[in-house]
Amino acid sequence: MKVRIHRGASEIGGSCVEIESQGQRILLDLGRPLEPDPEADLELPVINGLRVGDTGHISGLIISHPHQDHWGLATNISKEVPVYMGESASRILQEAAFFMWGQGIFHPAGYLRNKEPFEIGPFRVTPFLMDHSAFDSYSLLVEADGKRLFYTGDFRAHGRKAALFERLVSSPPPNVDALLMEGTHIKPESSHERKGPTSEEEVQTELERVIREATGIVLVCYSPQNIDRYVSLFKACKKAKRELVIDLYTAAIVAATGLDSIPVAGWSGIRVFVPRKQCSLVKREKAFERVNHLGTARISQKALAESRERLVMTFRLSMAQDLEDTGCLSDATVIWSMWEGYLRPPAGAAMRDFFLKHGIHPQYIHTSGHASIPDLQRLAKAIDPGCIVPMHTAAPERFMEFFSHVKIRNDGEWWDV
């Protein structure tokens, strides 16, 4: 079994790994890099069989989880390439695609299920459901030619599904030859990042505190696809005796999880606001069923203004005009509950200008979707692989400070497991 990392050996985001055995090849992830402009049209990695008209053949693309830096280039590939991913992850991306592009995105050939192996040609792939800020995330054990490679994808051990990590380290797959491990938090020594809560539980506690102290409407900037964060926010609102107002996009995403335990529109304490842009989309696509079922859960602009001191609201910049028109921003509190990098120029310039315009100073309440160094060490010790190959890190050379048997590989370099 041979492997090459196309992107991610010394970079966070844009992950893509190619594995070859007996003349057949599979890919693990096909992500969009984080650095380029989100609107930029990016080329696919040079992998024969990805593009329409290529002479080669890719036996399958396995997407570990629904974050763009792991799937974002997969919309450009040939339809001849079978795609595999989690079933809930697929539904979430289908819903996101409607709101972002007005059309579907993937039609998976098969779904990943926790600890249920499946075959792709000579490859045997076993998914392991993991704790991560993306819902329905998996690590992948790939076996071929008598060799075993464990690809962590992105994971953590301090979210609402931390028990999944504990189960893995207590009963890891044996005889792993190579551990291809993410190292988001293994950074260049010169890097500095704001400290925040260390667990999702602490995030919920901090959210509740700020919500209780607020006098006006509370706007929370977070990714609705971060279901852990959504649940933390809902629970904080319940304890602080406020209603949570979500938009139509968030309502669709949480419903797509398919879990009865996830709060959805219709639950007590949840209202749905439909901004003008989403109204226009519904009308254009004639998707009226998306709003017709909301009933009394739907809240109007007028009601937002009249009851703002009792509300907490999911917020993104596309909703700014709607809120400005209500006149409810004068005493607003804003919570920034995602990676701070999204506020940096150029991508974050418009959001920062909006805050400045209204004299708002966002409060930062966030915990990472990625494992701490001690948890990375726990996983490495439990699996005890023949070698550790760094990935999804800006400082692969620093792995040697924390782990033994490290083999640094370069993007584009083939290596034998």
C-alpha cells in the first residue's frame, strides 16, 4: 500500500490523501484550502481520474466530515468517482447547498457507519465516529496488502461526543503501521491565539453568563453546522430564560441531523426568523414547504423589536439589514463563537465594519474543534503505530517534540506504508 498527501502535510486545511494498492486508488478527503479567497476558482489536485475525460480511474473518494477544508473541491470532480460519507453529513451538505447554491451537491455511493467495514476494490475501510465540531465526523482505518493505516481526519476530546474518543483510546485498532494524524494545535512557536473555554461544557456556562447579563437582544455568531455549539446555545438560553431565534438555514441544518435529541423548530423555546434573502430564495425556488410548516414558531421583524430583551438570535452578516430595520441593535450584545481567524481581513472586514458602525464589541466564547496536544498524545500512545505522519498542521517539524517514530512527508511524495 502506497500513500501520498496532496495537500495538508504542512498546512491546515485543503486535506487530500491518495492511497494506491494493486493498481487501484482511493482518496481520503478533497478539501478546499483555507487561505485563498472563498470566491476564488481553484484547480483540483493533479490526480488522474478526478476530472471528466481523464484516462485514469479513482475507485472512491471518502469524505471524513462536512467541513469545506475536507470536501470543498469535490464538487468539481467527475461523476464517475464514487463518493462515500456519513449519511447525516450528506443531508447537512444537501441543505447547505440549497441555501448557498440553490441546488444539490453529492449523491453518495455509500454511507459511513461507525465501526462497519466496507470494501472498495482491494481496500477495507472501517470508519470510527469521532468527536469534532462538524457533525457526523469519522476517522478511517484503511487496510490493504497486509498493511494498516489510520487516518484521524479532524477530531477532539472535549466536545459533546467526547465519549467516542475515550472508547477509541480504550479499545484502539491493533497493529497500525502508520498513523496519519492531524495536528492543528501543533503550531509554529511564534504563533499566539486567544485563550478561551477548554470544553463545550465551559462554552455553555460562559454563554449562559453573558446572556443573563445582557439587557437587549443577544446576537451569536457561530456556524449552524456546529451542532454541539447550537445545543450549547439552546441549553444556555433555557437556563437564562430566553428564547432562541434561529434562521431558516439553521432550522434546516439541525433538522438534517435526523436526531430526536437535537432541538428543532417546534420545540418550546425556539423561534424561526426568515430574513429577506431567505424569503426571496424560497419564492424563487418555489420551496414554500420550508416555511409553511413553521406555524407559530415563526417570528416577525416587529416581534423581534418588541421582545428583544427576551431573545437570543443566531446571526450572520447577511441578516444585518433585517436587524437594522427593526431598530433593535442599539443595546445589542454580540457573542463571537467561532475561530477568530474568520474576523480577520479580508474575509472578516465587512463583519468588523458592521460591529464598528453600531458600536458593538463582540465577546469571544469559543472552544476549538481540534484535539489538544495532550489528547493527541493519548491517541498516539493508545494506537502505538509503527510511525506517525503529521498532517493538517502548520508545524510538522514540531511533532518530534511530542511524539516518537515521526516520519515527515512532503505534499506530492509517494511513500510505502
